[in-house]
Amino acid sequence: MNKLFTPRQTAILAALLIVLITAVIPNTFKSLFSAESGHLKILPGIGPLLALGLLLRWRRVRQIAYLAFAIAFFITLIIGIMTPEYRPGFLLMSGLIAILLAVLGSQPMKAYLQPVGHS
């Protein structure tokens, strides 16, 4: 991942993944996660705020996002293992969250969020 994306592209990728995980997939593909009458929310309020914070380079946003999505990863993984009828949806979500965690922990992301003038 170090040579694949620039720091700005890495931040945009992370923000897009966050919006995809928190807003798009749970609302668009609802039947993958619950019965038609149910609903799934993964960090619905804080997710888009974290995406915005990454793009605006807020202090400590990477660490907060990493912690929040690490918890979400383990919860979705456990739910995916325990509910066979919704396993594909939760394992897909766990995979996307794992990719997001890798992006958040990458060197380009750290470089993007470094204060200007530090190297």
C-alpha cells in the first residue's frame, strides 16, 4: 500500500470506505443483514463525521476511527459467524472493515495526517 496510493488518495479511499460501510451498504442492501422489517446500523452518526474528519485532517481522528471500526469489525465478524442466514452480508462487511483498518494503519494515511512542516 505504500507505493500504490498517494497520501491524499489514501485519505479519500478511507473516507469513501467509511461512507460505504456506515451509510450506503446497510441502507441499500438491507436484506443481506436482517429481515425486511429489521435494520442494521454501523456507526450511523459518527461514521460520516469520521470521514469528514479524515479529509479535514482533524487531530486524533485516525486513532478514533481505527478504534471504532476495530470494535465494529469484531462485532460484525461474531454476528456473521453466529447467524448462518445472514453470514454472507456480515462477512462482506467484516472484509470491508478489515480493508478500512489496513488503510487507516498505512504509512500514506499517517503521512496525510501529519501536521504541515513535520517529516
